[in-house]
Amino acid sequence: MTVAANDRVVTRVLDAPRDKVWRCWVEPELLKQWFCPKPWYVSQARIDLRPGGEFFTVMNGPNGEQLGEPGVFLEVVDKERLVFTDAFRPNWRPSGRPFMAAEVVFENAGAGKTRYIGRAMHWTVEARKEHEDMGFHEGWGKAADQLEALAQTL
């Protein structure tokens, strides 16, 4: 994986099988349970798992904050890779302000574990800095911990 200057990456070996980690990403009711760091939570998730299909979440904060994140999948490789972006809306309609594309890789790490790589590829230096200021590493790290814990229960 090539990492560019505007990329931010989280890599973990999760103590859960790849098929269960995958399910947590592609089943809306599971995604809602881990996708943003607590005390934030996801109130809505829509997943149309195909290139051009919708990937939509609404994240809610403890002080009433609400962030809708509409986008589409660019690539879907079963149990191996997801690529999605907010640059487009369903039906390939351009968004008003693209922020990033994301790539998530799921690799078998042996012994029932998954090597999990999440990469945020930002359109601009400003977008990358905005994501860092939001707490990218801490937030994506906590979400990965929540993902692992949920996958272990399946």
C-alpha cells in the first residue's frame, strides 16, 4: 500500500476472524454499534454493497451534534477490501464538498485474527488537517477497538 502525504492510516491485528470483521463493516445494524468512538453513536446506516452503491451514516454526539456522511462505494472485494468516498452521492451525483476517500483492507493474520488497515485519503492538505484536528488517530483507533470487541461476539 502506497501512503501519500494526505493519507492517514490505522493498522491493527484484530483478535477476530476476517469474516466476522467484514460483517461488522457491511451489515448496517452491526456497523451502527462500533463505527464511531463512544460516546458518539450512529443512528442511521445504509449500505448498498456494490460499486456505486450508497454508503451512508449519521453520527451523533453527546451534545446533540449530528453529522450525516453520505457517499458511495467505489470498490467492493468480498471479505478483502472496501473503498468508498464522499465525493459522490448515489447515482454518481457529485457532492458539494469532497473530503476524503477511504480504503479498508481485511487480511487473514492466522490463528483466527485479522490484519485490519484503514486508510483515509484526503483531497487536500486542509481536509487532512481538519480530520487530524477532529482526532483521526484516536477516533479511528477507538472505533477499531469497538469493531474488534463486536466481532468477537459474533
